[in-house]
Amino acid sequence: MGEGNPFAGEVALTLDGERHLLKLTLGALAELEATLEANSLVALVDRFETGGFSARDVAAVLLAGLRGGGWRGQAATLLGAEIEGGPMEATRVAALLLGRAFALPGR
């Protein structure tokens, strides 16, 4: 399984046996901020960096990333899907997405 293009902010995730590329576009980030009612996206990144994130945070980041990558499914579909690698992979992908969305070029 590939990782997606890190230079484009992409991360790959397999749902129900189908590989998807996730990306946090500006629209996806705005949706994420509204969904989580976060004070700021920096606060969300901080939750991931300190281990203070919730399953809801992970699901919201994945959903925003999927939508940013062109997926048109619903939250209920994601929540009922089998994620290859399970919850640990879901968490890893969510953290990578956030990191890549805010990474400076060349770092």
C-alpha cells in the first residue's frame, strides 16, 4: 500500500478493501473546524501531538481528508467501514494528514 504523495499533502487509506487518497484542502479544513467546533486547527494539531485526541477527532479528520480527496460518502459509511490496519492505522493516517497539511515545503 502506498502512502500517497506527501508533497501534495496526500495520505492513503484502505476502506472496505478500496484504497482512497485523503487530502486536507482548505474546504476540508473549514469543514473539520466546524465539525469539531475547535477553537483553532492549531488546537486540534496539539491534541494529536500530545495524545489528547478522541475517536471523534480521528473520524472527523479522516472524513475531511476523504472529502478533500474527492470521496462523496457519508460519515455513517466511514464509521461502519472496515479500515485496513484498524484503529491504529486510522489514527496514524489522521495524524499524518494533519502534519502534511501544515508542513512547510521542503521539510
